[in-house]
Amino acid sequence: MQKEKLYEWIRKVKQDIKKINKNTSDNIIVLIAGWSASGKTSLIAKRIIAKYKKESVLLSMDNYYIGAEFVKKNKLTFDEPHALDLPLFFKHLKELKSGKDIHSPIYDFKTWERTNKYTKVSAKKIIVVEWLFALHDSIISLGDYKIFVDLGTHWRILRRIFRDVDRTWDKAWKILNYFSKVVEPKNTEHIEPTKKSANIIIENNYIPFIESRTSKIKETQLKYKISNLDFDELWQRINRMWGFYVWELVETDYFMSTQWKSLTESDEIMRIRNLKFGKYLLSYRWPKAKNKSYEKRYGINFFIDHDTLSAFKKIYGRYEQVLIKKRQNYFLSGLIISLDLFENGEKYIDFRFEEGEHKDVIEHVLETLWIDKKLWVKESYFEIIK
């Protein structure tokens, strides 16, 4: 078994397939397995298909799922091998290997059932199979070349959320709930053991700043430290500006760290906010936009329940930091303005907005509070409150 970095693997795979081709007259089966959301399809399989062009064909095992009714009846999950029609897939793969065309079923991820439609798959010299369990015992005997795609849990969680929000129209909290309680345990049970059968392991590194482009939410945050006014005086001055007071809460923020490394190394922020009353807000922020004098990040926020929180914490393992603050929130001319008071006595005013120009409003607020607009704080609370 050989490990390859992302930018090196295609050269190695091409060399190995060339050697196999010299010793067989059959079509060549390339099996690509790996963790959920590790990049098997989007990167590895498509790259191989692009390399061999008309000589290759991609066969996705996703289309061989039997359906939600079968899964429920047999007390299975979609992250187990036997949720698929393995005998039919083996039969089709064997036919393609021998040069026969097949008619593959079509699965609908919106209805979670197999449709009545089929698509013709023509036998080609290079047959690429990608699936969570492509190295499963039921089909591995047909594989000529076996690839395992590796990626850490933290980054697979993020990819899974953003992929499935678009693909299945599911809510982010439901995706995280299912990943924490089902996907990760089942992947560990069924996928991890198949890694040993691979000819090559490809480490599909996650680059946070590039991955952030998949987010549809970009929030700009601009904050200032306040040292010349007490909290009550701040409140009175904001209200005199006709700010619409929304709520005041004591918030506890838990900043997560992975079991493998601190997220501060990559400038990512994963935060769980305890809002009391059994509500938890999970926030993820990609690294700050470069060359900005304020904190602009892509990200996502969604509420989770206590059960999801417990499962999520088992995956991550520990907190990097815990911050407690009293926060007063206001709406003013399209801005969310927060007055934050931390346990150590430090006070900040925080402006947040998604789009639009708010320079004049922000400058007016700062002038009213006697704050120099040049003294913005670029760092997040995670970085500045110790």
C-alpha cells in the first residue's frame, strides 16, 4: 500500500494501469473507495475519466441503492453496504469487464427511491467504480486497481453539509445530526477496514480558503474595543440613535478543536453557542478573506438539539476555548449591532452585515460613542479574549 499526496497521485495511477493493461485482454476495473464526502467523485474519479477520455466510463454505485422503504423495513441505514443491490451490481460489473454493455438503474436522491428508468452504460477499456464501499468483499475480486481516498473527519463534515444542502435540499442541522449519529460510526465500521486492500491511498487535502467558495453566505464583521464608556452609557447612547433594541442574553461560546490539530492553525472557527432553553447555535467560519482590514468570512449558522451536540462532541473531542459574555443586540439601518461585555471586563461593539454599503451608518455610531474609526480590531473574539 502506498500513500500519495493529492498532486502526485494521477501520475502514479496512470503508470500502474499501464502495467496492468499489458497483462490482460479484459477491460480494467478501477475501484475507488473512501469516506463519505472525501472527494471520490468530484475529484478522483472525474480526474481519471478525464485522463482516459473515450477509453473510460464511470459507474456510480449510488444508483444501485434499493430505496428508503427497503432500508426502513430491514432496519438498515444508507451508510451500510447491504442498502444496495449488491448482486445486481456484481453482475453488471462483471459484464462490463467482459465487454458487454449494461442498463444501469437510476436512483432519485430527492425521493430516496430507485426510479423505473435506466441508463445505458457502454463497456470501455477503463471502468471506474466509485462508492463508499467499492473495496467491499462482495466486489473486490473484480477490481484490477484499488484506490482509497482519505480525508480527516472535520473536513468531511463540512463537505457533507454543503454538498447535501444542495443535493437533497435537507437542512444543515439534519445533515449534521445524521452524520454524527450514523455516517461516522458506520464509516468507521464498514469503510476503515477496507483501506488495507488498496493499492494506493490518496490523501485528499482540504484547503479551507479555497473550500470557502462553496458557501453561499459571506458575513462581514467589524469590531471595536471600548474603554471610555461603561455598559449602561453605551446602551443609552445607542438608544438615542433610534436603534431598534432586540434582545439581551448571556451567551456561552464553546470554540471547538479537532482531535488532530487546533483549528487556529488554519484560521478556521467552529463554535457552539449555548443560548439557554435547550438551544444551541453551531457556527462555522472559513478563514478570513485576505487583504481585508476587517473580518470578512464565509460561513454557515444553524441550530442543533442536545442529542446532536452530544454526538458532535464525541467526534471533535475537546474545546479549544470557552468565552462567556453579556450581549445586547440592535438593528440600525440594515446593520446588526452588538454590545458585548466579557467576564474580564473588556467591552466591544460589533457590526455585522452580509451585503451592502454601511460606512456612513457605522461612522455615525462610532462618532456618537467617541470611538476612533481607525482603531478597528481585525481578530476574532476567539483570538483576542484570553
